[in-house]
Amino acid sequence: MQIDPFSARSTFDTGSGTAAFYRLRALDDAGVTNTARLPYCLRTILEALLRTCDDYEVTEQDVRNLATWEAAKPAAVEVPFKPSRVVLQDFTGVPCVVDLAAMRAAMKRLGGDANKINPLVPVDLVIDHSVQVDYFGRADALSKNVDIEFGRNAERYSFLRWGQQAFENFRVVPPAIGIVHQVNLEFLAGGVFLRPDSAGGDIPVAVPDTLVGTDSHTTMINGLGVVGWGVGGIEAEAVMLGQALSLLMPEVVGFELTGRLPAGATATDLVLTVTEALRKEGVVGKFVEFFGAGLAGMTLADRATIANMAPEYGATMGFFPVDQETLSYMRLTGRSAEQVELVERYTKEQGLFHKESASTPEFTKRLSLDMSTVVPSLAGPKRPQDRVPMVSVKEAFQDALKAPVANRGFALTEAELASHATVANNGHSAEIGHGAVVIAAITSCTNTSNPNVMVAAGLVARKAVEKGLSTKSWVKTSLAPGSRVVTDYLEKSGLASDLDSLGFETVGYGCTTCIGNSGPLPEPVAAAVTEGDLVAAAVLSGNRNFEGRVNPLVKANWLASPPLVVAYALAGTIDIN
């Protein structure tokens, strides 16, 4: 049973009616803390503790512990956090639904009502991890790959369809719609929800949008000012069934962004720079919150790109607080005027809305980056934090060929460095060597829904087509947008046809190459790579590039922005300046 030890419950005008909420400032009034000093991400979690305090799972002392968080040395205590919803992807989500079905079966065997077994918080499962790039470089690639996907996964998909019909509080987003994190950003996230009062009151209670997801890149939603991160299936199931998620009192690293990106630099270059800096700092198990004058000029898509790669820089979250840009994005993506007004009124009432004039919260440590210093970059050939300026990629690759494996190299001998092979593919015959780009994929949740980099890729393609250029015959090209919105604006801008002309036809709406679903290389290319024992390369707009992850035959994997993916497909090799 809920208690309210700080008399925090109050009401506010949502713009469409009256709702209850639990005032963070009640803790200020009680002399417990000054909530304005706390990072915004901790304020959101503190609200959850205040609202769900029952003196059993969440105690008054738990609230006090977080409210009195010490930036320099957080107390070594656990925080019981109850997120407001759960997001699943199909690979890790299916076992969760299987467990719910098993619980229903057990309930029936015991003579109970099986229909009483349901998630206690809203759960969304997005099917995006099952599509593979079997067909590419042709107009019917999408339909062909979707047909194969449904054939391979018919039993799983039938089971999930049953689950959606059988369980309350459970929705399924079907295949070929988009990547879970982009669907979450564009559609599922509400910013603030109005929920029925568990205490039996007549008016709804305002609840900040918080979540856990069964995918490490759940953090992309942090770009929208939503607290959330990836967890394992057991933890997700516990939250689904109303249990609190236990986390250690976190350190919060403040990352100040100043300036603006220079011409030619993209959000991908920025996130690779941020990843490099935070990996060097060491933020594993910590929260990162971004602040500074640079936020005012950042689009939400760019923020989401940075938040997305929190797992790569090691943080639990990469958080951007709600501000005017958040509201603008919600309007852009079709949220109702009433919903946007609810988010604005609630976050301002609670001190969760960031204004440029606001004082900077306390942080465990502060880092900073002047975005005007960011340069076009790639990361590789084996780790996402190993950023290399684009102008130095050739030299970095040549060094990696000779470097010991222990130093993230390939340890080739002088004789092996000279290895080449002939590949005959698509009516063309050519000799390829180490560094031949055999996969060029515009893929993953990190980049493929950011209009700035996707339009840039289309413009590079247009210029290439105008100059009569084409991608090399040994390159497997693919485009897997994060959502159908991307296809819509590429088609309306006329850029889709330019990408199609270079072989970047849409192959599916899902993770594809970024999670290893790149599909087989064309047989002549695979044979040439094997025959020459080549260190072949992939260039992808993804977030992970560990050796063997993208394709078993591809040893050197480079993360790059979508326009650079197109450029390297045209070049056909990473061994070029």
C-alpha cells in the first residue's frame, strides 16, 4: 500500500484537466534536500521512489538516500526503482512471453484463472532482430527478404501474435516497421503518462516515462529526456510483474557540450569522439548527463545518436534532459497537442524541464567537448572506441595489418601483406587485396533515422550518379532504415532513387548488418576473400564492430556515418586516403 511520508501528493492543471502528481519540491519543503542540485536523471528516479513509496519495497529511507545523494562519493546503497514500462525486442523478448505463457499454464493446472496472469506495467515488443540481408542491390530486395524472414520465423511470429491477443498490457509491433529504439523514439514514448490512481483516487496520476528494455541500446530514448537502459530478460520480467529494479546508487558524470559542429562533420563523428573520450575516462556502471550551451543548437536526432551509443562508451545511460527541443520533436513526430502540453506543464512543475538559465547540477565529475573541434572520423578496425580521423584511416589500417593481435592488429607477415585475389562478380573482374570493402551497410539504430546523416548520404549518392560513378562490383551494399519515416522523406526528396542507383536499395526495416544479420557474401567474393586469406573490410553506420560480428569472412570493421558508407562503397577499399 502506498504511503506519502513527505506529503508530496498534489494536483496540477494538465491543460486538459486535473491530475495528481508527487511533488519533488516537497522534499525541499521538508528540509531533506535541494532537488535543484541533483542531475535531471536522478530527479526522475527520485520521483519514482517518492510516488511508489510503500515502506516495503520502497521505503522512506530509500527516498532519503537518493534525495541526499552526494556527488563526490555516492553512498554504497541500493536504489529500488520501478520503471513505468518495458520495451522488448523479439530475440530477447520471446523468452519473456514464453515465461508468461508458462505461468498461465501453471495457474490453470492449479485450478486458478489463467487470465489473471498479465504484465502489471505496459509492455511493447518490437520485432526487428530477425530480418537478414539475403537479397540486396535490386528493387525487390525488401519484399524478398521479408518473405524469407516470415518463412524462417513463422512459429515465433504466430506465438507473438497469440501473446498480443491473450495478454493485457502487451502490444506487438510487427516486422518490417522499424528498429525498436527508433519506434520507441518516434511512437511509443510519451514523455509523461496519465495512469489510474493505484490508491483509488478519482483523478489520474501523472507518471514520468521511464523504462527498461531487453536491448543494450535502449538508451537511445535518453535523447528524449526519458530515463531508461538495457537489462537482461530476468530483470525485465521482474519489472513486468511489478517488482522494483535494484541498482547501486550511481555516480553521475556531467559531459559539457559547447560550440557547434563544423561543416562536414556529422552526429556520427560527434558520437565517435564522445565514445573515445568517455571510454578513456572510464564510465562503466555510471550515468552520463549532457549539459552546456551546445545543447541549444542540437537536434533531438543528434542527441538520440549520442544517447544510443552509451553501451559503447560504457555508461548505463547517456541522458539529455527535457527542453524545448524535446517538445518540438514530439510535435514533429505526431504526438497530440494535449500530450505535448502535458509533458511541458508537468516537467516545468517538477523542475524536470531544462532551461538555459538554469544552474548546473552537481556531478561526480565533469568532462567537456568543444564540438567545433570534431572532424570526420571512422572507428575501427575492431572496437567502437578506437576513433580514427578520416584522413588517417589508410595509415591506421596499414599499421593494424602488421600490429600484433594483442594490440588489436592482424599480425600479417611481409609475405602475407602482398596477398591478392581475383574476384569476378556482376560481370566484372578485378583484383582485390587487404582492405577491400566487401560490405557497405547503412544500418543500425544509431544513424539510420537521423535525417541529417541520411540526407547527406543521399546527396553523396546524387553527386556520384551525376558524375557517372558506381559502387565497386565486389561490395555488398544495403540500406536498412530505422523506420518507414526515413523511406518517406528520402522518396519525397528524390534521394531514394540516387541511393537505389548505387545499389543502396532498402533491404529491410530492422537491425540487419549491425547485429551480424548481413547475410552471406556473394559466392565469388567469399571465394576470393578465402583464397587470398584477405583482411576484408566492412564499412557500416552501426555501433559495434568486433571482429567476426558483422560477417565471419570480414575481419576489419569500420563504423562510419552514412555518407561515408556511400563514399567507401564507391572507393571499394579502406586502404585509401
